Amino acid sequence: MIWLAWRQFRATAALTAAALGVLAAVLAVSRTALAEQYAQGIAACAQGGDCERFLDRFFDEHQTPFLGVTAAALVLPALIGLFWGAPLITRELEAGTHLLVWSQSITRTRWLAVKLALLGGAAAVAGGLGSLAVSWWATSLDRAAADFPLMGPLVFGGRGVAPIGYAAFAFALGVTAGMLVRHPQPAMAVTLVLFTSVQIAMPLLVRPHLLPPSRATFELSPGNVDQLLRGHDGALAVAVDTRVPGDPGAWTLSSRITGPPGAGVLGVPGLAPEDGTHVPVAAASGPCSLHAQPDGPPERSRDTCLDELNRLGYRQDVTYHPSSRFWPLQWYETGIYTALALGLMGLCLWLVRRRQF
């Protein structure tokens, strides 16, 4: 049965291995230039004591390939579900070959169990190899990607061990959809819709609650305030950064301005809107006067305005997951997806025994 499963799967396995090999070769060649440019830039800027400008410029120059490679790591599990999982049973049903196999001494349960074990394991390995290649290539860029931290929803799913669980789940989901729908194209469409829905729901509804989030309050400073603007009512509008001071790689769940005791809730809870959070501080006169520059105070008065806001008791309140939780969250999420994959495989084994095909 193992021999038969391998004979049916070897062409797909060879094609996937070739694609991963080409990807790894391309990433290996470009990574050498990236690592050299990063090391030289860090060495040069360290002498001046300010590497922030270099890191921003370095990431901006390579942002497009960074996002493209990250997208490839995110798409790989979905492709495994579409082209490995969904056709696994539907191809046999359409060709009628399942009747021939089931007429032999091998039971239908054993027939499906071997296929699930062999291809499910291969799916997990493929997801892990893709993540390993991408994580290895993006090491330098991950250090410079201030706007795309490792803990962020976009990058998190393409790094670490989580893609192993994603790939196994996508494969099992495809097989289940194929057994229920029985036709390849509809099964592939159902797999894509369901897998995408789960991938969107995980960072929005599940991942933030896998561990209790941290909460901290910080004084306002140039490091965590993006803009100071004149509000529609003449008051000051403060737009705070979503990054956590001292931990730029953290995953920010909410960031807002809080006022002194008795001031109530300012602005809209959650991430600060583009026009900032309005605070009852005059923007037409005083330390936060904006007369000198319509879009914000000049640099020399910016610090004075921030000092005044801190004196009045305004702070940045942040709820977040620190970057040190990257691996715990990776393992938790991998465990969830693995459990879902095993549950779907168990459902498939139950269906193949109880359902008439």
C-alpha cells in the first residue's frame, strides 16, 4: 500500500521538491548580498552611533522581495491543500479506481490511512522546508523591518514552525472537502475558502488570547508620537505610534492616548486613527502652538509640547504581546493546527467506513 501511494504521489512530490529547490537556490544567492550589505551598513553606522536611518533605508530598498518571499511562505500551505489534499479522493472517485482497490484484500480504511500518513507527513515537511528557507533568507531584513515585526500577523505566519501546522491542516482540509464534495474543482474552491477564512480568523480571534497580553503605559516622546496636529475643534490631535517603546518587534493589540484622572476616555479605543486622538490642549497658543507650521509644530517646539502633555498627565497606553513570546505562540498555534489536521483525518477515516461511495 505504501508502494502504491508513492507511485501515485511521486510526480507531485518531484514537482514540489523541484520548486522548493529552485526557491532555495534563488534565496541562497540573494541572501549573500543581503548579509554583506547589512553587515557593512551596521559596521559603518555603529561608528556614528545612529543606525536607525540605515535600517530604514536598507529595508525600503528590499521591501518588495521581502513581501514577495513572505507571501510565498503564506501561500505554500494553501497550494498543498488545493493540489495535494482536494484531488486525493476525488481523483479516485471520478476515475472509479477506488472500486478496484477496495475489491482487493486491503480494506478501505487501511487504503486511506496510508495515503493520509504518507502525504500528510510530506505536506508537513514541505511546509517546514519552505518556512526554513524563507526564515533563513530574511534574517537581516527581519532585524530591519520596523513596520513588519516578526510578531506581526503578516510575518508571523511565514516564519518558525507554524507553517508546518498550516500545511498539515490545509492537506487534511482538502481531503475532507474532497470526500464531502466528490468533485475536484468544487473541492478545491471549498478548500481555498475555508483555509483562507481560518487563516484570517486565527490572528484576529484566537492568537491574541493564546497567552495573556501585556499592558504598559509610557510617557509621550518623539519615539512613540507620530504627529501633532491641529484638530477640527482647535484642540491638539496626537497620533501615537503602534510600536511599543523599547520593544519594536512586539505585536501591538491596541495603542491609545489616556488622559489624567477624571479626563475620561479620549478619542476612539483601539489603534489610533489617522487624524490622531483629540486632547483638550490648545493648539493655537501656548507650548503646543502650531502657528509656525500648519502640519505640526517645528522640531524645537515639539519636545516642549510633549513635555507639556506629559506634565498634564497624558500617556500612551499599550496592550501587546512582547517579542519574547514569538516561539511560545508559534508552538501553541502549531499544536492547534496539528490537532485540527488530526481531527479532520479521523473524520475522513470515519467517512470512508460509513459512507457509500
